[in-house]
Amino acid sequence: MPAPPTTGSGDPARRLEGAVAVITGSASGIGRASARLFARHGATVVGIDRDGAGNDSLAAELRTEGLAIEVHTADVADRVDVARAAEAIADRHERVDVLFNNAGAHVAATLQQTTAQLWQELLDVNLTSAFTCTAALLPCLERSAAASVIHHASLDALFGNPSIAAYSVAKGGLIPLTHVGAHEFGKLGIRVNCIASGGVATGMMIDAMRDHIAQVTPLGRVGDPEEVARVALFLASADSSFVNGAVITVDGGRSGLTAGTV
């Protein structure tokens, strides 16, 4: 029986040594925390974000630490932008070892308040972009000895949040995308997993909700972006070499509550 593939050096302090890791939505929040963490674990990070200034500040920060990073200004909801970025990545790197489809956006609107245009925009950035980026980078992922694709869903994908209806539906689509990808790409040696995070203090969390979220979270607080990034690191590394098709909740325990819990 062949030995399981490995990614990285085996040193717990450098779990992604020599890996090429592409992260979408890298300019802020969980994407930025993941870029920082992956780079500190030895990866060459490739950040994709439509916020060029945010990406440039990330690159400057990491290069000050002597870490390897390159950034591309691209809108993952734009297929032309994605194709252009993928071509540039393929020209520069012989392979991609990690793809973290992290980019996302939401707008507060119920189903009745959601216009057809808003529906499509939120599907494009939260769901279709994961398909598009994975498809565009698949040839590079196939050249890795042990590639890992990570989709970033949400607690709202599991239960649905009527105040952000289209976002919930779009993020919900990432779960079957994870399952079918795990089946299909597993034959190519590519693992596909999903993180469903909730209650994390990013730019999408409004201050008015922070106290309420902390009150309904068993740990009694909101999460930090790096706490999600650490789970992404686990899924990106050889530590999770037999984890495929999983949906991991990172929510402080909120998804474990029932209506009758005191």
C-alpha cells in the first residue's frame, strides 16, 4: 500500500513549507489572517482580491517579515478576471498546492427585499466564484503531490438566516460543491473540504450584533479571524491528509444549541 502524500516539512512550526497557496478575499478579515498564517508556515501565498490597496498593504506587511507573497487585483465574481489571474499564476508557478476559496460578501435583505440583480451578485461572489476559481486552477492543482481545496461557507449555510437570505442560499451551495468535488477530485489526489464559520469579528460583522452574538455563543464571545485561519491551515496541511468532503463548523458552539438550551 502506498504511503499517504505529504505537504510541507513535517515541522509543526512550518506545516506548509514549500507549498504554493492561493487565497481569495485575501485583503481583509479571515483571508488576510490566513495569508499571514500560511506564509509564516512556509507557504508562498498568492492573494487574490478586488481591493488592490488592501492586498498591497498585506504584501508590504508580509515582505517586511521576509515572507513570500504575491498579490493579484481581481474580482472573483468576474470570470475574465479569474481567468487572467489563473493564467498569471500558472505562468509563475508549476503547481498550486492549496486553494482557499474564501471570498464572500453579504447584503442585509430578506427574500422579499432581494432583487434579481442582488440575488445574482451574491451568488456570483459567494458560490460561483468558488467553482470558477477551482476550475481555472485545476490544471495547477493536479500537478501537486497533495493538493487541498478549501471552500469557506458559513453557519448561515447550514441553517439559513432570513435577514441575509441570498447570502445564506449562496453559501449553502458550497456544501454540496464540497461533497461532489471531494468525490470527483479525490481520484486526482485533490482533497476538497469546507469551513462553516459563524460569529467571527470581521468587517462583515456590524458592531450592533457583536454583543448579541456573544450572548448566544456557548463560549461567550465572538471569534477572531485567526481562529478560522488555523482550521484552514489544518485542512491545507498534511495533518488532514485523510480528511476529504468534510464540513467543519467554527462557531464557538452556536450550531450545537437547541431552542430549549438555557
